Amino acid sequence: MTLLRTTQLMAGLLLRRFLNRTLAGMRRKKKGQERTGTGRKKTGSVLLMLYISVMMGFAGFSVSSNILRSVSAAMGPTRDAQGHIEVSHRTYSQLEELEERQQSVEARGRESRMIFWNDASRRNISPEQLTARSVAFQKHYRQQGIDGFVGVAEDEGGFLPELRAWHRPEIQPILSRAMSMILLLLAVWRYFLSLGSANQDLGKVEWNTEWFFTFPAQTRHLFAAQTLGHALVDPFAWIASLPFLLVLFHSTGMGWNALPAALGGMLYLSLVMAALRVSSETWLRKRFAPARLKNLQALFTLVGLGAMFTLFMLSRGGAAVFWLVDAARHGSGVWLANPFALPVALCTPLSPWLVGALAAGVGACVFAAAVNACAWMVRDGLIATTSAYVGRRGRSKASLGFLSGGIIGKDIRLLLRDRNFLVQTLVMPVLMVGFQVSMNGSLAAIGGNFQHAATFAYGLGAYVLIATALSVLSVEGNALWMLYALPVPIYRIMLRKTLLWAGCALFYTVTTLAVCAHLNHALKLVDLVYAALACAGVVIYAFIASGIGMLGTDPLETEVKRRIRPDMIQLYMLLAAMFGYAIYAPSAWTRLGQLVLSSLLAYALWQKVRDRAPYLLDPVSAPPQQVSLADGLIAALAFFVVQGLTMLIATASGLAQGPAITVAFSTAGVLVVFFTLLHFRKKPGAIFAWASFGREGLARSLGLGFVVGIGAGAFGVAYLAAMQFFPALEQLRESTPQLHIEGVWMALSAVVAAPLTEEFIFRGLVFGGMRRSLPLMVSVLGSAGIFAICHPPVSVLPVFVMGALAALGFERTGRLVTPIVTHMVYNAIALFASR
């Protein structure tokens, strides 16, 4: 009973800790409960967790099915007892029709080649293997004709395929050995990641087992309960082991019996893996100091990622699958002897009851051996060292005096000493991106188009910033209070750290650009512009990432991975993806606008950081957040990018220029306004809280907007008339692409869609955000300048004047309807004058 009770308690603790670590970032504390110790549960977080679990399970089924189909296809063509090559009934019927037709040898050869190509293309194999398979079939057809083939039922597809290869006595042993090797590879991935990046306790000074030893239970009972708890609460088993075993057993024709067989196999593998994990963790804790353990974690993470990448490569077919099949074909039954391959025995003629009894015996032996080994290792005590800072005496190591001092030098030393942190921040992003490149296309193909290469280089740098600049505050942890003791404001310290991570991300970007430039032997001048945009984007978004990280991090959170809010990570990824539009923008002015808006956004974010920095260790005392310039710039940047992308999509779909512009303006405006109001749904009045509504009546607000619009329109007409006296302006107007739009579409775009959406963004958000902390004229001129950048260069001056007058009208009345009417009247006059 003691073991049962301890196991129940241990499993509950492990499950609660897993749910807390997974869902805590999705929870929000209720108003007035900011100082409580835990987050408040919300139904939305549970639903999101269920959605993520379903999607990961879906991915597990998909990868498992692809692996089985790849291995089956790599076995080569199967033959019956008479030596006939087995093809599907569809392929055999097409061959029969080909035999009945009277054609020349060349025509028959071309058509048969197409038949065999289509037959091979239905299998999960690489293009090289597809070509080799179709050529082999074509050769066999030329030698023996249709008599060399036989039609059979085709393998079932879908998530749960059925493979006829399991029923071929000569292929079944090879397939069994191949599945045993895959289960061994799956166990390697699972084992090393459980000790690497997935283990948040191995590198800590304190050990959770130290707390477990306070329980009134025997040592063996504690380790047994810990092993059983890890076996029962293992998310990896449900998203990887169970889908693979279910697909494997169903492929042999088990039908519904595959489900209980897969569950039994999953529990067996979970027990073996839990025994290995607990015994290994205990031995490592007794053998190495905490500082050495973090370095070992980096090695474990790399090995686990290598096994994971290998499994994904097997799911895509290719040389890796042929190597696996070749090893299984020439290997012996030793592959079936490893304990992880025992579930594959259910695919052989052995009795299921015998396999189940054998699995129960092996699992019990491994479990008992691990528990006794752990108890023996702690026979002299649980803690190996008396202090976390115990070191070895010996010759002093070389000084790191060549490194810079200050906060940057501190972070560089942290990278050099903590290998696990180094792998997590700088190595893993490169491995993930490199794996995607190897899976979805070669770097040479990317380098063939330098515009694509620059986008890829920027994307790599922006991805590195997720693990570095975005975590600029979260990595400080409990040492943050020490930074407050320095005679430098905390936000300046974080700015210096940002420079370090910007340099690291820029190194990856420049290296990628150099490799792509080497692959692309015909670089043009515009390619240098793309490269400069990629480098500038990485530097700008380093500060945007660190600013978002500072604003979205809870430094009081004990778990490092829970300190950054998930929605802030998503916000950074969305903004970083928007900058990719600058590389593909149709004009230099559009690229300049993107750069200016992104730079201003970085500046505005750090303004908010400077306001929040003094309250990081006491967030309850911080003033309530209000809409700021950063919110307005995010909305302006989103409107700028969504409008351009929608325009490209509408034009590519065949829509005329007039309707396309109207659709682009309307779509971008509706999306930005909707999500802005959704974000501030709990305090909608905060959007215009700086102004007191109703300083003027509605009629006077409309009248003032009309009068100001006439004035702005008169200046615009005068500007158009004066352009002919300035050759530079006339040349600029002639070089501006002309829009050939019907009158009704132009009226809808310029007089209705644009004023409604742009005034909400540039006057309501941008001007309103600046007005909270800046003088009137600075806010007027600054918001008008940002508004003018988003327009063609030929109209910058009149648009700037109109934006300034609209902001003054908004300041006077406190109603957004005033600048909207001003914008409508100005656009109507400009449209009439240009016609």
C-alpha cells in the first residue's frame, strides 16, 4: 500500500508540474489577484492545450505512416512465387490495354514508361528512387512483356496503411528488423532529450529527489514510485510512441486489435524508458557537479536532435531509407534482441500471449534493476557534494581577459561556460533551420535567386533572435536584483545586451549571404540592396525583439520557460514576418517606408520599456498600461504590409486595378481596426483616453473637418499647379506609376475606404500615442511625417500638410470624425483636380 500511495502521489505531482509548465504561460490572473502564487485557470488554456495535443498527435500519425510507406517502397518490387513483379490492378489493366493497341516499338516504350512512372509516383520515395524504379520496370517489360507482371491489390493509404509486404515470408524478417532499428532510433531520441533540453531539473543546483526523500517511505519505494510516475506521465509516449505502434500494428492487418496492442507496447516502452531515465539521472547527479551537468545536457540535446532529424528524414524517403533497408537486409536477428524492439515481435508469427508475457518479464526485470541500482547509488547519501560551488584544485585555467567587460562580457562568459545555454540559444536555431532546408530544398536552389537568399538570411537571423534577444530579460532570473544595484539604468543595461545578440544574429545573416553569393555567380547591384535590407532588418528587429521580451517577461516567475508570455512571442514572429515584405516590395520608397516604420517601432517599444523598467521587481506598483506610440506603429506597419500583400493577391487573381485597390484598402483597414479593438476590448476608451470626448458638438466637429479639408485641398491644388515650375517635381510625377482606375472605384478607395481606416490608425493611434507624452506640435509633425511616408514620394508634401491639419482638428474637437471628414474632402478635391 505504501508503494501504491507513493506512486499515486508521485504521478500526480509529475502531472501537475507538467500542466503548470505547459499552461502557465496561457493563464491570466484575475484582477486584484496579482500577488497570488499561481495563475488562475481558464477554459481557453485547456482548450488550447487539447488543440496542441491533437495537432502533435496528428503529426505523429503522419510521420509514422510516411516512414512505413518509405521503408516498404525501399524494399523494391515484390515478386510472386513464379518471379512475376507485383503491380497494382490499375497498372496491370493499363498494360493490358497497351498490349491490345497496335503501336510502334517507340510509342509503346514511351507509353509504358509513363505507366511505370505513374505507378512509382504513388509511393513515398524520392525523385531519384522514382526514376530508378520506373527504369527497372521498363527494362523488365522490354525483356518479358506483360507476362513478367501480375496484378495485385494495392496497399491501403491514409494515416493507417496496410502493407502487403508483411504477408511475404521472404520480406517479413527484413521489415521486422527495419522496424526494430526505427524503434531503437526512437528510443535514442526519447532518452537523450529526456536528459537534455526536456529535463529542466538536471542542470539545477537543487534536485527534486531531495524533496521526495522527505516522504516517510523507503528508498526503493521512492525510486519505484518515481519510475512509475515518469512512465505514466510521459507526453512523448502519447505523441510519438503510441502513433507509431498503432500505425505499425495496423499495417500488418490487425485491424481494431492494433489499438490494445499499441497501448500495451507504449506502456512497456514507457516503463523501460522511465527506468533508464531515473537511473541515469541518479548516476549523473552522483557523479558530476551541477556545472558539468549543464554541459552534458548540451551534448545530450545534440544527440537527441540528431536522432529526431534522422527519423524525419526517414519519413521523407531518400538515401537514409535505403541505408536502413540495406542494413536490415544484411543484418541478423540481433536487432530484434534489443528491449526496445520487443513490440515488433507482435508482427511476427509468434503468439501474442507469449510476446506479452515476455514483455512483462523484461519490463519487470528492467524496472527492478533500475530501482535497486538507484537505491545502491544513494546508499551513502543522496547528495554527492556539500556545496553547489565545490570545484577541483589544480592548475588555473587561462584567463578570459581578451573578452570585453561589463554586461556584454558577462553574457559572453555565460555562453562559454554554460554549454547547454549555448546550444539552446545559438546552435539549436541553426540546426532547425538547416534541417528545414535539407528537407524542403537545397541551399544551392535558394542561392539561385538572391532575393530569396536575402529573405532566407534575414529569416535565419530573425529566428536566432527568438532564443537570444527575446529572452534578454528572462535569462537574468534571480540575479536581476543585482543589476538594479549598478549605477546604470536597467534599460540601458538591456540595450547593451541587445547589441550582443544583434551581432550574433547578424553573423548568421552575413554568413548565409556570403554562401549564397558564392553559389550565385552573377550578382547584380540590386542584390546588394537585398543584402543590405536583410542586415538592417536583423539589427532593427533585434531591438524590437528585446523590447517585446522586456515588456512580455515576468522576471518573478521561477520557471525560465514560463517567463515570456506566448502571445508576445507570436507578436514578434508576426512583426518579423512582415519585414520580409520590404525585400519583395515593388519600389524603393516602399522599402524605405518599411525601414522607417520598423525603426520607429523599435524606438517606441523601448520608450515603453524605459517606463516599465523601474517596476520589474514590483509589477503591482506599475501604472496601468495605456495605448502608446508603439501600438499605433504596430497598427500602421500591419496596415502597410497587409495592404501590399492583399493588393498582390488581388492582382494575381485577375482582379482589375480599381477593385483590387479598393479591396486592399478595405481588407487591411478592417483587419487592423478589428484586431486593435479586440486587443483593447477591456478598455476601449483607452484608445482615445488622452482627449476628452465632446469638447465640441457633432455638428461643429463636422463643420470644422469640412473647412480644414477645403484648406488642405486648396494647398494640394496649389502644389499640383506649382509642380510644372519645378523640373525635379515634374520628373518625379512622371516617374510615379499611374493608376488606371474607374471613377467609382477611385471614389470608393480615396473618399471612403482610405479616410475611415487611415484616420483611425494615424490620428487615433499614432497621434494619440505621441500626444500622451510629447508636446502638441511634436505630435502633430511626427504623426504627419509617419503618415506621409506611407504615400508615394510625389505626394509627400501635401499629404504631410493634410495630416498635420487633420491632427490639429482632432486636437480641437476630440472627435475622430473631424480628421475623417478632413481626409475625405481633401481626397475628393485632389481627385477632382487630378482628373
